[in-house]
Amino acid sequence: MDTTDDEIDLRDLMVTLWAGKVLIFAMTIGAFAAAAGYLHVAERKYSVKLTLRPGSFWY
């Protein structure tokens, strides 16, 4: 058994990824949809209030 051939063939990697492009795309869209759904129903716990007054920024 030859253990000195530990190189990564980028061409084979790209071919494998390209073959699974539909699955990758579907999983990405699913993750975005799940995140959007969670953000839509999640309770907002924090709020921020900012008041800017003239001249207060540079002092």
C-alpha cells in the first residue's frame, strides 16, 4: 500500500461538488428559509435607543 500519495486532486473535488450542485443549492435555500422563519417568529428581547445631539460627537 502506497501511503506517500496524500495529495488532493482539485479537479476531482470540483467534479464531485458540481455533481451535487442541486443538493447543495436545495440545502442552502432550506437553511435560508429556516433562518427567515425563525427570525419571523422569534421574540425580540433587546432594543437599542440612540440619541444624537449636535456637537456631542466630537467632544
